[in-house]
Amino acid sequence: MDPDSEAEQVASQILKTTLLTVVFSSCNYFKTETSASVSTIQLSLPKDSVVKSQSPSPKKKRKTIYLTFDDGPNKGTNNVYQIIDKEEVNATLFIIGQHVYGSKEQAAIFDSIVNSRYIEVANHSYTHAHNKFVKFYTVPDSVVSDFKRCADSLHLTSNIIRTPGRNIWRTNTINTTDINTSTAAADSLQQNNFTAVGWDLEWHFDNNLKLTETDDEVINEIDSLFAKAKTKTPDHLVLLAHDQAFANTADSAYLHQFIIKLKAKDEYDFENISKYPALKN
Ligand SMILES: [Zn+2]
């Protein structure tokens, strides 16, 4: 072999090896770099955020709560009024006609709630059946007269009523009576153009007018009724509470916290009872 060409061949071989080494190293470098980047991305992004960016989950459907308070005006009504007005939530007070004339204070608080921006006033009868419910409902005509007397004396413009001592519904779509002996009276009320609205859930109180359930317990019940679709109308819930249970400071504080916590959940709207679906006005 020509020594020059042998030298050339050796030089060429060295160059080839060097080039190959550079190329191989570069490939390896990029490979390592790429896989390192991928694993860095996977580690730094939580699984659900990756899913979110692919298909944003829809916002929770909002639901409507109708706060209703029965039996006022009485010693608890002013506290209910102050809390509702401060928190600026819509609510409905089912008023007993003769309670408005029970004292100067009760007449004054009635004037306040009638003028409240958030409170709707509705009819809870004139006499509240004198708390003798079985006897009251056996005479449908006097039941109708009692509600008419309340509407006339208080100059109520709404025909929405709640029957004392009975969870009765007579709307365009709901027809239920909790105690059968009241059915005839309930039908008469409807025939006389009254719309009866009952309740889905009651915030109970005891004989000493103290609440028997905390705000958190009632909120859990509300969440659960909505989740199980157990309200009369899906996504709408009527809560029954009573003014007299909020005459004391401790239970008023529970009511206040109850409303603050429900608002903070940001999935509930508060409406007056006249906004309930399928009521004829
Ligand atoms: Zn009542």
C-alpha cells in the first residue's frame, strides 16, 4: 500500500469515528433532554388540571330556595326582618291576620315588612284555626271565609296562602294534602282562587320556642334533598320556619349564620314564594 494513501486512509477513519461519536452523542443528548422534559411536565401538572384544560367541566346548576316564615307578626318577627334585610335575601312571611292587631309593636312590624324590599307578605289565615286544626278543616266554607277575612283586613294583593297546621299544596301542578280530612277544605280554597303552598323541609322548634336543629344540620338536609331530587319541584325547595323560634338571641344568630353560609355556597338563589313554578296569581 502506498504509505501516503495509507496515512490518508487512517486519517479518514479517525474523522469518520469522530463524526459518528459526535452524532451518536447528540442523539443521546436530545433523547435524554426530551424524555426529561416530558417527565417534568407530567410531574408538575396535577392530573385533574390536565383533564380540565381538555374539557372544562360545566358549572353546578343553580337551585332556588324559598325561605318562608309562618305565624307572624309576633315577638320573633323583628329579628327575622332585620336579618333578611341585612343579608338582602328574598323571603316570604305568612302572616296571621289577627296577630297584626295583637299589639302596637306587631302592627308596626307588619308595616315594616310590607315595605321591605326583600320580604313578600302572604296569607296564613285570620285566626290560625285557633290552633284547633281538626275541627277547623271539617267546615270548608268557614276555612275559605277565614282566609278571605285575612286578605281583606290586611289588603293583601296576593292569593298565595299557607294552611295552618297542614302541609297542603294546591298549585297548577301540585295537589297534595298531608291529612286526608282536610282535603275538602283544601279543594274549596282552590275553587275560591287561593293557591296553597306547603313546604319541603321544616326547621323545627320545641315547646320552649327553641330551635331543635342547628344551622349546619338544616343546611345538610337542604343539600341532601336537592341531591336526592326529593323536593316537590326539582331544583326548588320551600323551607318552613317560624318567627317565634327567633325571638331569642341565640336562635336568631343561628338564622343569621344559616343565611350567610347558604349564600357563601354560591349555588343557591333566594326567591319570594310568588316566583315558585306554576303558581297562578
Ligand atoms: Zn302556622
